[in-house]
Amino acid sequence: MRSFVIATLATLALAGCGAPSTPDFVQKAAMSDMYEVQAGKLAAEKGQSDVVKQFGQQMVDAHTKTTEELTGIVKSKNIKVDLPANLDAKHQKLIDDLNSASAQDFDKTYAKQQVDAHQEAVDLFKKYASSGDDADVKQFAEKTLPTIEHPWMKRKSCQRGHHRPKGAFTTARKV
């Protein structure tokens, strides 16, 4: 009996490491995009450095595009999923933290959130791209992944104090 329980738990643990279901992936990707657009708008408006303002606008543009693309796939394939209309509590708290950040702390807060959010997105997209069950959504994940990885890697490197590429966040050295 004990072996059966251990085997069952191990199987469940491994199943949790695989790709999310298509509806779960779509919901999480849409939520991520919604957060990125809202956070980007705040950064474009409240950012203290031009780099943060420009990056915020780039995030608005990029995530608006991926939202439109993903929504188009969902509609054309008639994928049964409820796309989020509002941020969940976790993402709303992040927006609230940006809104309440002082002017001097805004860029640092935004940069930290971006590193964390893009790491989550990279993990989500990698899992779905490698073993998702819908070919079109999987292709979307594969195509989008390099775009997500690039800015995240750039910010992560800057945040840790490594080489700072031209145009990288310079206000977020250590968070």
C-alpha cells in the first residue's frame, strides 16, 4: 500500500511539471499580457528614466499584439476558455504596488516586477512550447518565446549588476 501511495504521489508530482492544458495556458498568457499592458502604461507615465518610459511603452505594444494574436487563435479554433476581463488578485497587487511606489522607487519596483513576470512567462511558454496539446497554440508559444526571453534576460543581467547593455535599466542594479 505504501509503495502505491508513493508511486501515485510521484506520478502526480511529475504530471505537475508538464505543460499546462490549452485553456490553462491561454488564461495564464492572457492574464500576463493584461498585467504587462497595465504595468507598461504606468511605466510609460510614471517612470523616472527615459529608458523605463520607453521600455514600458514597448511592453504595451508587444503585449497588445500578443493578446490580439492569442485571442484570434482562441476564436478561430473555438477553444473553450474564459479569457480574463480583469486582473486576478496577484496581478492587481502588483499594479497597486506600482501605483503606490514613490517616484524615486518606481523604476526599481517596475524592474523587479518585470524580471519576475518575465521569468514566469518564460517558464509557462517553454512548457507549452515543448509539450502543449494544441498545434496552433503551441506554435504561438514557440514563436513568442524568444521575444519574451530577450528582454527578460537583458533585465535579469542588469538587475544582478552584470554587464549593462546599452539602453538597459540602470536604476535596478540590486533589488
